[in-house]
Amino acid sequence: MQRMTVRRAGGVFLAETAAPSAAMDRLANLEDTIESLEQELQIILDQLEALRQSEKTRTVTYRQLLANKLSTQDLLDRLTRSL
């Protein structure tokens, strides 16, 4: 990945080779990705709750959704921690 910012004493600055519009596009893509992951996580949580209500917590589907939840949460945590 080519960095668009540089960290220096006093803050973070746009790299000399980066265009402001390209940096804004990259930030917008990151925000879109985070929103998409949040929506995906909510869908997974809803599906898990439905399976819990049906007492199907020992099914393969439930376990796969649980694994998806953990990986999606981890990715979201990593992305939002950096903002």
C-alpha cells in the first residue's frame, strides 16, 4: 500500500506525492467498508438470535455464524481503533 500520509512531530500530514482528492477517496472507501461491516455484523447477530430463539444453538449454521461474528467484530475493531 502506498501511504498518503506521513507522521511528523506536530501531527499527520498529506504526503508530498498524494493528491488531496485521492486521500479523500481512500477515506471515503474506508468509511464505506466500516459501514458495510457494521451492517453485516447486525445481520449475523439477528440470525444468531433467531437460532437461539429456535433452540438451535448446536447446529453447524449457528457455529459458523458465531465464527463469522467473531471475525467480523475483530476486523471492525481493528479498523475503528485506527480512526
